[in-house]
Amino acid sequence: MKRRDFVRTLGSAGGIAGLGGAAGVLQATAAARPRPLAARESGYGPLIDDEFRLVVLHTNDTHSRMDPFPMDGGRFAGLGGAARRATAIRRVRAENEHVLLLDSGDIFQGTPYFNFFGGEIEFRAMTAMGYDVATLGNHDFDNGVDGLVEMLPEAGFEFVSANYDVSESALEGQVRPHTVREFDGVRVGIFGLGIAFEKLVLASLHEGVRYTDPIAAARTACEELRAQGCSLVICLSHLGYEYRASDRPSDLTLAEAVPEIDLILGGHTHTFLDEAVVFGQGQTGFTVVNQVGWGGMRLGRVDVTFDVARQASGWAAAGYDIDDRLDA
Ligand SMILES: [Zn+2]
């Protein structure tokens, strides 16, 4: 763990927890000018003022929370809400040309929206928000493989999982190990990792889908994506942030084991990271790990800058609270 540093993110300057009013989202965005620390330190080429920037927005474990949490006096009362999330995303898009919107799984389960409509509402809302890619969480199997397959036509975005072998299941051809998005010549590779089914998903619900070692799958995915010319590799992980048992795959063990990943956007453990964690390593000089709690209460943001040679050269992380300040 020596190489793991907790780096102050721009969230602390703009305030992940303290965005000042609805307009605060925009102010925080404006303040979120990425600092190419890694670039300067690792000796990448000169950066120019209008350096290329990709904004990566991400969620995890939204768990069918279409509406804000009810005003029941509970800890999360009034927080979240898909409409507010859509507003935040729209504002970021209005200010940035290159935006990628990702989800790290467990879209399903948690409210009557799922019980009644089986995921249709969640997928349609995410499609309307312009999600690009998601991975599968354990709860996305709650209606079985067939229940998931039935809903996929509603998802106008892709699913990736590199360590779930779906070749013997109805998901064959619908969930790929990885995908590539291109922004003005910058190629970004995105792959997914899912958690072991044992004790989480009944065998009958993941019929034909086989869990394989996530570390090995990650290494293969990185190789394939770099071979396809990707200068940034993002992992959508539903492994969980950290476990006491050090041999259990997690986002932190993954970051140490596979330095070729640049961003690990996590899920499953519902971890609210107030600051992203970074490891200095790999081709880009960084592996950033982030996770934004659950229930759609936060929208995560990692900005990646690219130098004149279109190599990823720096990063900055921030996050937005999704609350009633976005109602205005
Ligand atoms: Zn999960």
C-alpha cells in the first residue's frame, strides 16, 4: 500500500459536500480545471493551453432510486433523484465537449419501480440521460438472465463485462468484454468486472454465466485495448472497494495488480469516497480509484487531460451531490 496516496481532489476546493446552491454545480465545474500533475512529474510532452480534456461522469449502485429518498427523517431523506441527476449531467455536457457517462452496476433492485417494471424504467431513464456504457452488478441478475435480457432493448447503452463468460447464456452477443469510444482521435477503452456469484446470486439466476478471475480478465482486457490504440483504459468494477481478506479481489487489489488501468470506477460496497485514491503507475502514470456511494445520491466526475500527442497526461476528480439544489 506504500504507493497509495490520498490526493486532494478538486472536490475539496469546489466542495463535493458543499456545492453552493444549484448554480454551485456549474461553479464547481468551472473550478475543476484539471491540473496535469502526473504529466509534469512523469515527463510527458509539453501541454498547451487548449489541451484536450475528457470528462468522465460516473454512478454506481443506483438501485432503482428514480425518486429522491423519502422525507421520512432517515439519514438520506430528500437526497438523490434521477431527474436531478439528469440536470447535473446536462449542465456538465453544456460546458464540455467530450463527456463519457458510465455506470458500475446494480442498476436494479431497491424500489417498487423494479418490482413492478423489472428494470424498464431505470434503463429508459439512463438512456435519456445519455449513458454510454455500464457493467453488471450482482443485483442486475435479480430477475435472472432472462429478466435482464428482456430489458436490454430498453437500454440505449452498452454493457461490458470482461470476467463474466456469457458465451453459454442468453446474454451472448449482448454483453462484451470491452468497448472503445473515440473522441477526436483519442481512443478510450472501457471494460467491466463483476463480483463472484457465490453467496450473492442464486445459481438459477445466473444460468450459463460463468465468473472468471477478474485480475486475469483485467490484464487481458488492458492488453487488447492498448493494442487497439487506446490511450486511456477505464475499468467499471463491481468488485467492491476494499475487503479485510486481502486475497479477495477489490478495487484496491486490482489497482495494485493491474497498473495498466487508468481509472477504476467502482461499486458494490456503496463506498462514499470523499476523495479519489490514486496510485502512481502504468503508462499514464496514474490509476485513479473512485466510487460514489449508492442510490444516485452523488454523481462522480474524473477529468482526464491529454497532451499534444494525445496521451493521457493528468487527472482531477470531483463529485456532485444530487439534492434539492438541482431542482431550480
Ligand atoms: Zn452489488
